[in-house]
Amino acid sequence: MALIGYARVSTEDQSTEAQFLELKRFGCTEIVCESASGADRERPQLKAMLARLRKGDTLVVARIDRLARSLAHLLEIIETLERKGAAFKSLGDPIDTGSPQGKFTLQILGAVAEFERSLIRERTKAGVRAAKALGRQPGNPGLISGDPLARRRVARARDERLSERAIAGADEFLPIVRRLRPAQPWDRVVDVLNTAMKKRPGNNPAPWTRDALIRAVRRLVADGLAESDLLKAAPRRSKKAAAQAKRLVELVATIHNAAQAGQKPTLARIGRQLERQGVRTATGAGTWAPSSVKALLDRARADGLLDEDLMQKPGAGETHSVSRTDLRLE
């Protein structure tokens, strides 16, 4: 457990000395100082500090405006801290997520923020209706006209959101990625992550996919929070590993082609059948994620192993079954 202080000034001409001394007197063992605008969410020192915080730590600021200029940004940072098991305290404001009173104040701020978002949504809907009534096309005029500057701004905002989500969940998935990459290919890393975590960090209930994981790691590398070696190509598989992968592809194709008449062989159903038969993934995991099954089905389809018309071929009452011997991997 540690008290980590954060001090910020808007320009290099200003001094963080007063904030530094106040945080030091409070007992902060580490104090991060930064010169940047409070409206800038891409503050490198703040990003790095949030990534380092661990369960039980407390982020301390002299005043709330030193951390964030908007309520939405403040709540976003506090949500990141809560996911890590860390707390937040402002010395000049009645906010301390480690105390009941501070949590109550935070709940009030959250309700205010939700009310503001509701008002914004209503105003946006009203504006869209008014634009349509006047025969105008709603949306970003710059994007509609193909303005390069508008496109760059939208792309930059999208990258910022990706960075924030990646940093927020880095403590959960990055250690696994570091352990496996680049020795293992991305598909195997995804398989391990989905077995260990069941879903992506934060509020995203979806399992990891190969593309989503690569994007998240790329953002962490770009922000200086992960090693560039993680993005290197994996070494070519040995003959034994290639033979094992081929057997898995053939096995999944067999399950697909042996589905009952009229019954769609969904990814989840195939995964459950593999688990019942004790078949392990290429990384040795006992749980099959839909993304792993899909990857094998895609390879089987490319190799011409799938009977795409099987569901329409059997007559009424006919079924196909697969024995345990058929499913066993040698």
C-alpha cells in the first residue's frame, strides 16, 4: 500500500512546489509532477502513473482540478482506480473513495454526470430531428464533406479512447501477453486470455479477439507502456506443433460435419463438445473460446474440409453422431 501524489501546473513557467510540499506533508511516498493543460487527457506522466498503481495504493492530489478539468474525466480516472483496487483522495475537496463520506460524495457526482449525459443525448436527438425537418443531413459536416482535418481529429479521438481502455486493463492482460509473446502466435495468446479472463477488462463483456488484442498491445507500445518486442512475429512452428494443429482442424471439421440434421453447429456447441471429450487447445487449455473454434473452422473451410450443405442433405429423421473414438487426438 502506498500514497502516490500527483501535482500539475498548466505551463512550465508555473511551479508545482506548493502542491509538492502539501502532498509530502500528507505522507506521499512518491510524487509525480507534470506541466500540461488540465483539459489534455493524453498526459504522459499521468498515464504512466495510472498504469503503475497497484491494489491498495491511493492516488492523492491537492485539488481535483489538478487531476481533471471535467467531471466525466474525473469519474473515468476514479473508475480506472477502482478496477485496480486503488483509492483516490483530494486534500482540498471532500472526496476520499476510501471513506464512506467520500464514496457518498462520489455517488452524487456520478448522478450529476449521468444527468448531464442525459441532457446532452436529448439535445443531440432534438438537433437531429430539427436538421432532418429542414432537409439537412445530420452528422459531422467535416466528415460528410470528406475534410482531411476532420478525419484526422476523429481518428485521434478514437486512438485516445483505445489508449485509455488499453491502459485501464493492462494490469489484467499484459502480464499474460508478456509471458507468451513473441514465442507464441497471437491466436494462442487469445486462447489463453479467454480461458483465464473470460472477457476483456472493463465493461466490455465480449471475449478477446486476435485483432482487438493486437490493437490494445500496439496502443500500449505507442504510449511507452509495453515493449516493442511483443509485436514481433512469432517463430515458425515445429513439425510436431504443425501436426497437432492439423489434427485439431480435422477434429473440428468432423464435429461440424457430424451435426444433427437441421441443427446448426454453433461455435459454442462445438466448443462444449470438445471440452466434454477432454480435447485441449494448442496451448494446453481445457476451455475452448468461440474465437478459437472459429479460427479452426476458418482453416478447415479454407482446406475444403467442411460440408457446407450438410444441414440440407439428410432426410427426415436422419442424424449423424460422432463417437468418442472419432474425437480422440492421438
